[in-house]
Amino acid sequence: MVSTISYINLSWAVVGIIDKDVHNSIQSMKYPDEPIEVTIERYVVGYLGFWHIVIIDTEKMNRCNNEKVIELGMKKLEEHITSHPPIATLPKFYIVFINQPQIGCDAHGLSDVFCV
């Protein structure tokens, strides 16, 4: 069984976080008075860059405010996580890029799901 998934919309990606105590885990990464979306974006961009997966210039990413596409991204994350549950109890971050043709996307504008 998969724990609760918390979703964060970055406007260029949807991030799904699995953690029993997600709010305390994220609070430890936040700067004072920083919105949670900024914290998660900093973490994801830093992680992907640190491991040389991809360097993301967030200013050049396509923005997506289409609620239907964002909901489809959340559904895609949920389906992936349900069919590939995490083994360890550590916090897990999953990402699906939305409206980013340079990464590769399906007919709805969604990329594959990546674990970060």
C-alpha cells in the first residue's frame, strides 16, 4: 500500500511526494517565509543538476496553468506510484514535466514519470 501522495504544482512540472511526515520533512528544507513551491522547485532543480541529469533554467521552461493538464499529471503520478510502490520508507519525490516538448511528452503534454 502506498502512503498519501502530496502534490506540488511548479507550473512547468507536477511533483508528487510520498512521506509519512511530509510537512515536517519539507519544513526542514524551507527558508523562513519561503512558499513551499519555491522550496520544492529549488530541491528538484538542484537534485537534477547535482546528478547531471539535466540543467533546468526555470525561466525558460514553458508554463502550464491548464488545470486539466495539471490534474492529468497528478493522475499519471498516482498511477505510476501505485504500480511501482517505493520500497524504502524514505521520502520519495516523483516528477512529471508538463508542456515541455523538449523533454518529450505524450498527447496531453505530460512527460514520463521520474523519481528524484
